[in-house]
Amino acid sequence: MKKFTIILALLFCVSVFAQKTISHRLDSYELGESRNLKIYVPPSYEQDSSRYYPIAVVLDAEYLFDLYVGNSVLFSKKDKAPEQIIIGIDQNYKDKRYEDCAYDKVNSLPSGKSDEFYRFVRGELLDYMEENYRVSPFKTIVGNTLTANFTNYFFIEDIPGFSAFININPYFAPDVPTMLQKNATEVQRNSYYYYLSSGDYLSEKKLNAITTANSILAPIENEKFNYKYDNFDGSTSISSIGQSLSSAFAFIFEIYSSISKEEFDTKIKDLSPADAIAYLENKYVEIEYQFGSNLNIRERDIYAIESIVIDKENGEYLRDFGEMIYKLYPESPLSDYYIGLDYEMRGKYKRALEAYKEGYMKVEGSPEDAENFYKNVERVSAKVN
């Protein structure tokens, strides 16, 4: 019964995003032909004309596109990733993927038709999307096996053409890992995300090439190069695709998600109150810049750093915390609570009482919520009297 429910959910998901997907033939000067694209546009695109969206280019679209869109819908519904505009390129006909992604065995770089396909993606396709859709600076490219290797040519440019690279079971050209190492060490201008996966279902030669690449990339210490490797032993070449995509989403869009326990423990808990507030503000500035998503700071992220602001440095940053929240949520009692707590901790009980009363007037919801908030008023009233 559980499996049946899951299947129904997946079918519903597919039917929903299928309604939002269009087919488009893009004429290409570089290729001397037109190519079939699948373009998924989130439902919210028509609802807010000021909003910009990250884009993802999915190679091998005949079988990767729906999986990628499904993950995108799921992660955005759970508020774990921004909505994306997704472009799939059909390649599995007339051996196109082999022409598109071939490489010179001498220098490991695209050659002939694959060089034309590279220019098509880098120039014509991205230009088309920027001219016809509201796109943010964040761009992802994804491929599997042969097409995964091809994605790397956009990373070894002087300025990488994409922000995130999803390499599922790549069939690496011999010199590509070394080329990746050079750029991964040197990139500075923006943050880049590189995801790599493999498993024991691959041939020994191909698996060795991937593990060698991992041994080269994993030790790199560059804050602009974010890297994750998954080895799915015991899986299959088909099931690893779904596993890779979900893992890659969680990795690439971690900054978009609310603060997790791991993020708090590794990046926040030892900060001073001022630095914790700055971290929170900067997190959301980065979200807006990268993904075009103008989010207000989530209330659960406010609560995540509450203990730091209250407990460290005698609560001296409570007022700053409250004022930050007021700018975001002027109708919320949260800002008044923290400002009132600041006054209370400093012995200014009349000012604290005013702030708590102001917050109490804003409380909405159940009588229990109002009653709990009013306890602040009662506590400070006793001190005033």
C-alpha cells in the first residue's frame, strides 16, 4: 500500500510539471540545424513579474529531464531549494550524444561536432534563455556518463560558464581531472559547486578515473570551490541517477535551506551575537544574489540564533536583533519581544512594559498564544509596581 501511495504521488508530480513544460525548436547557426528543447517554467513565473529564477541545463534530456524537474519541484515545495527554469536538450537520437560530447584523444578537449555543440550551449542556448526569460546569475548543468564529462568543459574556462556542475558517473576524458584541479584551485570571483558520483556498477577503468579525480579535487582548499563526492556501492547505474540528483540538490542548495543543525554547529554556534546576526543577514543577501529569490529571513532561522543573542555578552545585542526583525516583520510581535527583553535585562522596566504591551497587541492566533505572550506583561508589571 505504501509503495502504491508513493507511485501515485510521483505520477501526480509528473502530471503537474508536465503541464508546465513546453517544447521548442531552437535554430542554431553553430550546429547548422535546429535542436529540440524541453523547457520547464515554474507556476509562480507568471504570478510575479519582478522575480528572477536560476536555470538548469539538462543534457540527455530524454531520461534526465523529468528526474531533474521532479527533484526541483520536490525540493522547492519543501523550501529546500529555489524554483528553477529547467532546459533539457534532447540528444538520444541518431547518435547525437556521441557527436555532441566527443573529445580529442590527444588533448581531451571537444573536437569537430562537439566543439560546435559546446558553442551552441555556451552562446546560443544561454543567450536565448537570457533574452526570453527572467533568469538569475545562478546556472546549473547536469549530465550522465559521456554527457557528464562534457559539462566539465564549462568549468575549465577562464570564467566558468555555470555555477553548479552535476557529474553523474562521468566517463572522464584522460586530462579533464587535471584541468579541473587547476581551475578549482584558482577560481575566486564567484562560488562554484561541483558534485561527482560513482559506484561499483561502473567498469574498473571508469571507476578508477573517477576515484582519481576525487583524490585530486577533495583536498583542494578554496572557499569558492564547494565539492561533494558520493560513491553508491551496491546501487545500479540507473538507480544511482536518482540518488545523485537528490544528493546534489541538497548539497548545491544548502545555503537556500533554513539553518540546519549541522550548519548551526559548524558555522554559527561559536559566533558572537553581532557576528551571528551578520551571518543571518548575509545568508539571505547571498540567497537573493545567487538565486533571485527575495526571501524575508525565515522565523525559524531567527529562532536558530536566538540563544546566542540572548545568552552571550549579557544580551547586549537584543535591541539590534529586535530592530532587524522589525524591518522584516513590522506586524510581528517578535521584534517587540526582543526589544522588551533588552530593556528588561537592563532594568528599564517601564520601557520593557511598553514594548511587551505593543507586542501583545500584535499577537494573532490562538488564545493560548496571546496568554503566553501576556506573561511578559505580567512579569514586568510586577517589577514596575
